[in-house]
Amino acid sequence: MPRRVLIRSLTLAAGVLLAACGAPTDLQLEITGPIMGTYYAVKVARPPAGLDAQTLQAEVEQVLKGVIDAISTYDPESELSRLNRNPSTDWVAVSRVLYAVLAEGQRLSRLSDGAFDITVGPLVNLWGFGPQPKADTVPSAEAITAARERVGYDKLELRADPPAIRKQRGDIYIDVSALGEGEGADRMAAYLESRGATDYMAAVAGTMRVRGNNAKRVSWGIAIEVPDPENREVQRILPLTDSAVSTSGDYRNFFKTAGKRYSHHIDPKTGNPVEQRLASVSVVAPGGADSGRRADGLATALIVMGEARGLALAEAQGLAAYFILREDGGFRELTTTAFARIDAK
Ligand code: ADP
Ligand code: MG
């Protein structure tokens, strides 16, 4: 175990001990529920006057419904699903909410040299990782070639004002699942801010926004789990405040056939699931508007790029990123300089 981790674990243990000895535990609202085939969770410490758990839950669910209505490919009536069915190759107006997510997708494509690509949908669906359940089989080479022809972020044009998109082919299919958790976390955070909350944690599965401190008046302890579906253990706990954090992994959503493992992360260049030793990538970004979406997308971009290219990009961009590699009988960690700085706190 590296020294700094040991020191930090001790600090945490000391914090827990202090709490047990009567350190203050303030009021904290906690809610959770299902969303996007996974769950959301919100904690608000020292909630603003007038906010109770029931109101919080009703309002958070309303906010999340707005996200689903705009960007879900699982809801056939969402704005994005209707856009995907629209074969027009003219400019089509889109909502500001959807536009912002698409624009972030395109930005990440350029940043990652096409490893991240929201037009990858036909391949995601072909490999059985889309909204339609599918048998765990490897598609034919012909089917992959045909789907690849529909994929490419350069086949999608965006116009900011008024927000609109233009498809180069009528059969472009957009999938922003890699940004969905972050978008959900960001919209919940914006709602909490509007309510006057200053100390909160808002998560959709592995992507969250944190601000202020928890009920014990210390940073939120954000757990990064061991990338093993059989075993929900904690690999590390990051003490965070005013940040977004997202973990993207291939250890939960994958299938195995003939002894081979196929991840839900697709390399748009080959049309196949990425094959590598990376089990998960976590990105921590400074908090602020849309930081959840950014961290979410970056984690996916880095995992698709793989350990060498991904780590190089993260280092060059000054990102706080934490990679967990699968190795015989265990895992190995790789971190960027910016991540080591957070971790050492
Ligand atoms: P998780 O948090 O479950 O690991 P991610 O945020 O990494 O999820 O998103 C994974 C989803 O992103 C896939 O299920 C698929 O819908 C989509 N996807 C797969 N490959 C790519 C890619 N190369 N670029 C953008 N999105 C992708
Ligand atoms: Mg992601």
C-alpha cells in the first residue's frame, strides 16, 4: 500500500473515532430511487429551511424526469429518440438541454481523437448494449461493417443559436448514455443550488457532484469500488468537496461467450468492444456547472482510449484520473499527477 494511502486511511479512521466520541452530527436528508436502469442518491446536510425529505424526493424526481425526457434512448418518446427516428438530413431544431449534451459529446470526440463518439449507437445496439435486450452473441463482420458506416462524429453537425443539428445521413443514431449519469447529477446539483443547499452529494450511480461538507462537518468520503462484479468492496475513499467524480467500468456491463469478455465500451474505429486490461477509470473534476457531465464523458473517453493513450491524454490535460488495471490475480493502479495531489490531501 503506498504511504500516502496509509496516512489518509488513518486520518479517516481518526475522523470516525471523533464522530463516535460525540462530534456533532447535523441533520442530513437522504433519498434514493431508481433511474436509468440504475439508481440516484442525494444527501443534503444541514438542509435549507423548508426542505424535507418528501419534498426533496418529489422535486429531484421531477428534475430527473426532465433529463430522461430529453436524452434517453431507452424512452421511445424522449426528444433524442424522436430525433433518432427522424431521417431528415436538414437542420432540425433541438432543445437547449439536449443541445448542451450533444455539444459536450462532440467536444469529447475531438479531444479524444474519436475514441469517444456519441454516434456509436448503431454499434452499441448491434453488440446488445442498447435499449433492446439481445442474446449474448458476436455480430457478423458484415453487420459490423454496415453499422460502422453510420458511425462518425463528423457526420453530425451542430449549430448553437438557435440550437439545431444536421445529420449527414438519415440513419445516424445518437447515444449519449456515456453522459447521462453526469447530466442527471448536474441537473440535481443545479436544483439543489436553486433551493439554497450548500452541503450536498448528488449521484446517479457512479457519477456524482459534491459540495460543502457532510453531516459530520467533514468532506464527503467518496468510495471508488474494487472493479469486480462479485465483490462490492471499496478500493479507495476520496475525501472530496466542490467536485464532480465519475467512474466508468467494464466490470458490470459486459457479456462473456466462448471464454471471451465483451465490454459495453465500443471502439468506434474498429466497431468492436475495447479489448484491454483497464477495468475502470475514475475522473475527478473541479465542481461547477456541468462538471458531472464532463467527468462522466472523460471517464468513458479515457477507458475507450486505453491505459497508454488514456493516461497520456489525462496527464497532458491536467486531469485528475485514476486507472485500475486487471492483472493476474489482482489489480494495479495508475494515477495522474493531478489525481495524486487530491489523494494526498
Ligand atoms: P458506465 O458508467 O456504466 O461504465 P459509461 O459512462 O462509460 O458507463 O457509458 C457507457 C455507455 O456509453 C455504453 O453503454 C454505450 O451506450 C456508450 N458508449 C459505448 N462506447 C462508446 C464510445 N466509444 N463513445 C461514447 N459512448 C460510448
Ligand atoms: Mg461515462
